Amino acid sequence: MYDELYEAWLREKENADVQGLPKDFFSRLAHYVKKLKEESRMLDEKSTRARLLLQEAKNAKKLSEELIRLRYEKLVKKTMVGEQIAREGLTAEEEKLYGEIATSAESYENFLKGVLSGNSSIFKAENKEKPKKRVLRFLREVPVIIGADMKPYGPFKPEDVASLPAENAKILVKQGLAVEIEAKI
């Protein structure tokens, strides 16, 4: 796992775009780190094996922190400039976090537009009104997301239909993950 971690870190460091990782990469990484800690506890601290394990654990921790930070920064930057991110390269955990980043970026843009249009109480007004919902038909798989109303939605499979807060719906449509459908009552 150490070699895979190092390779992932190196690819991430050398490229401007988020590099593809297997969906289970971080769960396997967490298992690997846990295993290193457990193994090092069982050894005599003065042994060569224990010192090597300790150094490997330190290096793995440093690489992991930098890899996660690099990927997060790339996701935030791309989201802020409105660029699409290939979800196929994201891990399961990152897909969920990306949905939250996109929602946050959309809220920030709305706040900015509100201030620039002279409406300083944009969030006060939003909190009093119940958020409007939109009905979507999903085109691709989408993991659980936290809606603008702070409630979980999903996971969704292609052809699923669901009602989501308007902010989230707009982002999902913009990313090509769903299409809005008109619900007739």
C-alpha cells in the first residue's frame, strides 16, 4: 500500500487536475495505517523492525495528509471557477465531499450576487422561507448528499426521480448528473 500511496501522491503533485484513484483507496489506506500502528505496538521499541515501522508510519501519514490536502484544494479551486470534475476519478468519500463543496460554492455565489445587488440580508430571508424544491431525474449514480436544508438525500441511481432543494438541484443539473422534470399535480 505504501508504494500505491507514494505513486498517488507523486501523480497528484505533478498534475494540475485531480488524478484518478480507486473508489476504495482511502478505506484501504486507513486500514494500512491502522495495521502499521498495531504492528509497531507489539514490537520492542528498540528493535530495528520497530524503528522501520515507525518511520514508515510517519512517512505514510505525511504523504496521506499532503495527498488529501492537494486533492481537496484542486476540488475547491475547480468548483470555484465552475469547472467540471470527472467524478470517475474521485473516491467514494470525495464524491460526497465534492457535493458539499459545490453546494457551498453555490451559496457563496448567491451571497456575492445578493451583496452586489444591494441585498445584505440574503441569508436572513432564506432562513425564514422554506427552501423550494425541484424534481429531478438522475442520469448517473450520485452518492448521498447533504441538502441545502441540511437533510441527507440519496444515494441515487440512473433513472431515479427525487425532489431536492432548488440549490442542490441546480448544481446537479449543471454538473450533468440529473435533469429537472416538471411535476404535475
